[in-house]
Amino acid sequence: MGGVLKRVRETWKQLPRLVRFLLLHTAIGIGAGWLLLALLLWTDVNGVGALIWASDSPVLAVGMLAAGFAITFGGAAAAAAVMMMRFENDED
């Protein structure tokens, strides 16, 4: 197990800095989106949770919601991080 983690760490450090930046912020956004989805289902906002659990295939419904939340929040977090990056002017 330690060898696998070491290889993952080495591979992560070999990635270009901008790619690591985007992957990290995308993962943070996906985690935030899934947390919000879990809270929405747990608190049963407007009965959405009850509708999903009473359906014929709740796994499919939750999976589709999770994919949508991951795409939306992951993309938004990565875009916000890029827009808030410090601009370095090379002309000076």
C-alpha cells in the first residue's frame, strides 16, 4: 500500500503546476456539490428526497443528480479559481 501512495505522490508532483491547480480546485468543487446534494436529500427539501427514495430506481436518480452536481460545482470552482489567479505581467 505504501508503494502505491508513493507512486501516486510522484505522479502528482510530475504534473504541470497549472494542471495540479485545476484538478485540486475541481475536486474541491465536486466535494462541495456532493455535500450540498447530500444535505438536500437528507433535509428533504420540498419532498425531493421522499420522491427519489419512493421511485423505482433511486440509485439512478441519485447518480444522475450526483453527476450533475459534480459537473456544475466542479466547473464553477475551477473557473472561480482561475478568475481569481494573480496576473503576472511579463512586460515589465
